[in-house]
Amino acid sequence: MKLHLNPLSLIYLFLFGAAAMSHDYSDALSKSILFFEGQRSGYLPNDQRLTWRRNSGLSDGWTHNTDLTGGYYDAGDNVKFNFPMAFTTTMLAWSVIEFGEFMPPPELRNALVALRWSSDYLLKSVSQLPNRIFVQVGDPIADHNCWERPEDMDTPRTAYVVNAPNPASEVAGEITAALSAASIAVRSSDPGYSHTLLQNAVKTFQFADMHRGAYSSNDDIKNDVCPFYCDFNGFQDELLWGAAWLRKATGDESYLSYIESNREPFGASENVDEFGWDNKIGGLNVLVSKEVIAGNMYNLEAYKASAESFMCSLVPESPGQHIEYTPGGLLYKPGGSQLQHATTISFLLLVYAQYLSRSSLSLNCGSLSVPPDHLRRLAKKQVDYVLGENPMGLSYMVGYGEMYPKRIHHRGSSLPSIVDHPGAIRCKDGSVYFNSTEPNPNVLIGAVVGGPGEDDKYDDDRSDFRKSEPTTYINAPFVGVLAYFAANPSFS
């Protein structure tokens, strides 16, 4: 069956096709990685490029006599949430695994540095296994009541810990995935570190599986995690996700048996058209599909069938239920931070296209045969939307293009740097900067903000955090996506 553009695509082409832009994907790639330097916690290195940042969070972990310095602030606040940070780490590693070959050597090095910044921290968070795991640093209630630079933090740097037999399966499962994926990404460049990562991934998975349950069920921490990064999708997907990455990293048959036998009991058989820090099923199905496509592991065919169902839901021309798009062509999901869906799902589209291409296969959507290049085009449309081909004519990556958000919801970016204002800016003293209509004084280069609403509209408003706040887990998959298009700029 021949592919045809649906009416929505025709409208979009009519409205914006004449103004189609030529994008510098290499520049966007460099900036997408640079962003992570603006999110760093801990002691900053001498080669720190975003020089408006300074050391912060240097006492993290002291109340438990443990070094928990380092890692990333996940968004525009100053809390280290291990759950989304681990997902960010997994996606940075997966970006290197699938698309590192497309990265120029300097950017591959920068991507690996960004990856190690978080994997080093995650190793610290599981250093006291098998008995305890750290899941968060920083009191989020107190932090969110302040508007201050990370360098000035005077809010409690509470280290939240889960002691066995209390559960933390979703956090531990995602850390398992992160350490396993990172071990693959660095295997050729640092085999010793790769081995350390994998050893800790195995220990972390044992904790996750032995003490099954959500960390939000712990009475002493749930009030400080659930308003922010409580896993509303349940913990079982992280167990499968962690096991799938361990299988990929080790080749161990026991993990293969685990993901095969637990698919139904863990609810992974439902068709899910989502992938992000809270729901791993879409990515799990794509990851495991490679075992079927490239390895002929037909006992995992159900995972591939679910992955194909997800891919088909993204193709407007295919029969059946479809994911929604905004009038301007952006993947739309209810809730805030729309661009996390554009970056994660574009990543999966490209990865699945790569799997199919290497085996000379196409995607089958009922009677419609969809070649891998069509999946790449769908991904490219999302990338181009983010970079400026949208009804606002606005790049949603800070510092890319001529027009981009100037008033992002980000403490360090919106407050004067220590270079310009050496004196401390305390908790409520930052409110004047938060309420200002002036552009942020420090440009958080490469940050991808939450993005527009379902009507494609975006107001450059610092107070609208759902639209104006960047997150590490929006950027991490975008690194791999941009690497592919930087190496294939003429793809259309």
C-alpha cells in the first residue's frame, strides 16, 4: 500500500513548508550535550565550559557519613532526584550505544563525560547495597519554596534512603538500567570502569527484585517524593527494563528468562504508546525487539509485536488508533513538558528504524508496509519542530537559532552569577529575579524547554514551568537523535 500524506500533514506543509529551515544539526548536537554542564552538582572541573556555574552541594550525604556529591539537578530546581537522573543516564548511554558512531570524536568524548558525571553519582547512591540505597538528595518542599542559585543553597540537603527490606524497585530498576547501559557505552574506552558499573548493576537489580515495591510506599519519604517523581505507572516496568539492559550488557540467559516469563505478570503485555521517566514499556519493547530482529529470539516475539503496534500508532497513514499531533505537527500527550515526548519517541523511531534497516525489514501496519526511512522522516519532523519549524517560528533549544526562550524556569540561569554578584542571594531574595520580565542573565545553552501546549502556543514566561522548564530527561534522548541527523544532514 502506498503512503499518502493525511490532511493534517498537507495543512502543515501548506502553512510552514515554504518557510522550511535548514538546520545545523551538528551545532544543535554540541549544544544539547553542553546543557548538562549547566546542571552539574558538586565540584566542577577546570574545563567547565558554562563558567557562570560554580561548585554546589558539597556537603551532600554528610548526615549519613556518605559522599553523595556530584550528579545532576534534574530541572530548574536544586534537588537531585535519582529516579529521573537514572533515566537520563540510561538515555545518554543508549544515545552513545546506538548513535555514538555518528558523533564527531570531540562530541563523543563530551557525551561520555556527561554520562560519567551521572554514573559516578549513581555508583555512590548504591555503594551501601545490599542493605540500603539512596534515592534523592535535597528537601524538595523547602527547595521549591525558594528561588536561589545552587551555589547559595541554604535549604536542607536531606539524603533520602531506603533500607532493606523496604522497597525501591522503580528507582533501583532504573539505576540498574543506567549502570548496565553505561557499562556498554564505555566498554571500549574504559573496560575497568565498565566492569565496575556492571558489578554494581547486578547488585542493584538484586535489591530491586528481592524487595519488590515502590519507594513511595515508604512512609518516611513518600511525602517528599510523590509530589514530584512518584512512579504513577508502578514499579514492574522498571524491573523488566533493568533486566533487559542486564541481558544486553551480560548476555546472561537468566535475564532473558526473566523478561520472557514476567512480561504478562508484570503487565507489560498491554499496548502502551508512551516512553519516559515514569513509563518504560515503549522503550522496553523496542530494546527487546532487537533480540527478535537481529537474534531470531522468537520466544520474545510478543515484545516485537508491541513495539510494532507502538510504531504504527505514530504513522498517521496506518490503520488503527493513533497518537495525537498538534495542528503544527508536534506529538501531543496530555500534561506538561510536551517536548519530552517528542525527544523520547523520536529516539525510539530512529532506533527501531536502525534495527529494521540492518535486517532489510519494514514495519508492517496491517496492510501498510512502512519502510525504515519513513520512521526517520517522522522523527525528523519532531526534531525540526523543536529547532524552529513550528507555528511560533521559535527554537525550543536555548541558544540555538535567532529566536529561542529567554526567560526559562531555571534558578541558576535566571539569577545573576557569582561572577557578577559575589554576595549570597538567599531563599526569598531571588523572588525579584523570578518575577522579573527581563531575560535570564545566564544562557543555559542547549537546554530544551518543556515546550508549547496542544495549540502550538508558547509564552516566554518564567512562571509557567510546564512550558518553560528544561529537564535532563528531555535532552538525553535528543543527544542521540541529533547525532544521527548531524551525520545525515541531507536526509529528507
